Amino acid sequence: MQLDELYRQVIMDHYQHPRNQGELTAKTVSVDLRNPSCGDEITLQLEVADGRVQDVRFRGSGCSISMASASMMTEAIKGQDVPEALSLAKVFRSMIRGEAVDTEVLGDLESLQGVSRFPARVKCALLAWQALEKAVSGHTDHQPE
């Protein structure tokens, strides 16, 4: 099986069977974002305690790229310190923009690397990550890019 086909399967699996979808009862912060150019929407909820993402959930609607990216992101950041989650967001953003990055830190998120070839889809892949940056902006000195 070719790598591109494997990546498509990972993306479709996250789209059809999203992880961490739903609502948190003990949320610290909730952020609603919408991509006006395509209509993708996400509500990201985080439980942040002691500088760590204790739990995360999302609700949303949108294309397969947007929803798969949100699902993969929630898996990747759960349990991470806020600065680690923001560092991952920075690497992911660079990869989606077509820049050279160390993809080993991304895990399954690397499957979204091909989105960089489709400029109209970049915003779809970044929507959940923008919500993350907005959500944790009060829990660190880091400012979203």
C-alpha cells in the first residue's frame, strides 16, 4: 500500500469515527470558531489544570479535513502541558503551510501533510488548531501567531 493511500485511510477513519467528540462537564474554556470561506465550524472545550490539558472535546461540522484534523489534534494534546501543545500546534501549522518540519513529533497528524498542496484546504486543517491557540492563550505567556 502506498503512503498516500495509508494517509487517506487515517484521515477518513478520524472523519468517520472522530475521537474525543462531545462535551466536557468540567471544562475550563470553550471556544467557537467558524471558517467563513467554507462554513466549517468547531467548538473546542478544554479542561486545563496545573498548566496541563487534562481533557479535551470538540463538536463541529465541516469537511473531512477539518473534522479529521480536530479529532487527531485532541488525541495529540490530551495530557500535554500547554507549552507542549502549543509547540505541536506550531509544528503542525508549519507542515500545513508546506514548510520542512520534523514530522516524527506529529504522529498521525503527518497524514495531513498533503493538505499543503491545496491552499484552499489549509484553513480547514488549521481551524481546530486556531481554536486551541485561542483557548489556551490565557494559560500561558505564548501568543498565537
